[in-house]
Amino acid sequence: MKMTRLIPMLPVKSMPASIEFYQKLGFSVEERNDEWRWAMLCFGECRLMVDQSINVHPGAPRFSVLYLYPDDISDYHKQVRRNGLVVPDLDVTFYGMTEFRLDDPDGNRLWIGQNTSTGV
């Protein structure tokens, strides 16, 4: 037996606001159910679910971290800024990744990076 796929599901305060935010990161809506307050977002082969119905503690802070790996961190960083998100400058970490970090509207942490020494 093998695991064939993993799709994170994030609890969110507002599914429409989360969709708007993630669209600025380049995701599009693959499926959406307003009655359930749930959506499946996609960006290439990557999938992410946002679900307002599982937000049991709406005031509680979020502790999730998603690490996204674009194929060209510099171009992606510029694209995200053109899409209207305020993001920090690119930084080279001690572990060799060129990255930037931001929070989504619900406090989920996004780390976005590329190993620019190998392109991975």
C-alpha cells in the first residue's frame, strides 16, 4: 500500500476572504461549496482546502505552516507583489533557501521558497 496524495485543509474565518487571498498567490478555485463553506484551491499540481465549517474556535490563533515551492522564487515573489499582497523582501536562510514568509487572513503561516543553489 502507498499514500497517493496529501491535501492540507485549513480552518478559516471566511471562506470567500481566504479564496481572495490565495488567488493573489496564484491559486484558482477548483471546487467550491458555499453551503458547506468549503473550497478546493489549486495551483499547478498543488491542492489546498479552505473550510469555514471546521473553524471550531474562531478566535483562536492558528499554528499551521505551509511551505510552498515555486519553480522560480524571484518571479513568483514579483507576481505576488503585483497581485497586491504586501510581502517582505526575499531572504536567504541559514539552511540555504531563498524565501519569504507571510500569514494568510486566518494566521496560517506560509513559507515560500526555493533552494537557489540547486533550483529545487
